[in-house]
Amino acid sequence: MKADASAALARLYDLDLSADPGDVDLYLALAARTDGPVVELAVGSGRVAVPLAEAGYEVTGIDLDPAMLARARIRATTAGLAVARRVRLIEGDLLTTRPDGSGEFGLAILALNSILVLGGHDVQRRAIAVLADLLAPGGIAVVDAWQPLAEDLDRYDGRLSLEWLRHDGETERDVIKLVAVWFDGATRDVTLTTVFDEALPGDAPIRWTRVDALHLISADELRAHAIDAGLVVEVVAGDYGLTPLGPGDDRAILIARKPARD
């Protein structure tokens, strides 16, 4: 992907998530339970990492996308020098990158559906094993994965729909987000095509498009992968208040602990 497209899509990602998912308070609460620094895989633009650094935690973030990391650096710097010094950002593959301090982190995070874009079952299993390896004994791993409802999957037939219209204060353009989703029941793969049209009032729109291949993961698979990685599952929750997962919940949030040394 060209640099200008990558930068635009990173900016539009932040505009998309300007509607707060509501998960940051969970990570702050989990960090308060641990003794040690925090690592976030697929750190993106720093939406989670920077608030953790603002709360006083040392945070390491890993991501493949240099445009997203550039926005994370700006976000950290804007929060102040002390915050920026607590944020360490690394460009690399989260499956193979081993930052300094591996095995010593108190909290390891894979937030907001990041596990879905990693590939199939085996890669997702490896990602949870990586979280476990990064943790110190007694540390906590957390994974947040979308659980589409059956009625949602029935609608994922490629039809294009309008998701939102927003104003981007960075560019002063109005932005429309359109999405088309395909679901393959045989493989449990979801193809998500996102189209952003942005324009100043009266101007022709600029179009940015991205296609993401997602592989759904069930709550049972999250639990099994954590156990395979040697973690002790505390809960698979259905919301950020950590209510145990129940019928109709559209998220599965795994909280698992690395056993303390004897």
C-alpha cells in the first residue's frame, strides 16, 4: 500500500474509532492489578497504549503498520514528554518480534478484534501463545474478539451499506464510511471491504478503500488456546464490565493469568 493511502487510512481509522468502544477503562483496571510494564500487540495508533502511559505505566507497542505507528507517536508526544517517554513503539510482526523485557510484562493486550485479522486457527493460537510468553509469572493476558450474531451473518452477502457520516477535524472534510461484508460459512472467514469517501463541501470526493480478511474465533477457541499456552482462564466475558459471556453477547473478552512460580 502506498504511503499516502496508508496515512489516509490510519487517519480514517482514528475517525472511525472516535466513537469510543469503551474498552480503555478495562485495560486500566487490569493494569492496576499487575506488577510490571504493559505490552500491546497490534498497538495501532496508540488508542489504548497512550492512556495507559498517561496513567503512569510503561507501555511497549508492536505493529506492522508504519502509518499507524506514526500516529501513535504523535498521540504520545501530544500527551506530553513524560507520557512519550513511557511509550516504546516497535515496527514488526507481533508473532515473531520479541521486545526487550519479554517474560517480564505484567499485562499483555490484543485489543478490539485484532486477533481476527491475523489469519486462521493456527495463527490465532500462536498469537495467544506469544501473549503468554511475554508475561511475567502472575501476569494477565487479555484478548477481545467480535462475536457476530446469527442474524448479522445472514446479512453478510456483499451488499453495500452506509455506516456513518462524520466531519474530520484534521482535514475539515466530511467523510462517509461505506461497508460491504461477505461471510463464508464453510471457513468462518469474513471479507470486510471498507470505502471512505471524503470531500470539502462542494468538491469531488476522494475515495480510500481497504479490504480486510477476518477469521472468526469462538469463545471456546479462545479458552482452549489460552489453556494450550499454559494460561489459567479467569473469565471469558461478554462485555467490558467482565460479565460472563451469555446468549446475545457480541464480544468475547478473554482474561487469563500466567501461573505464578512455585
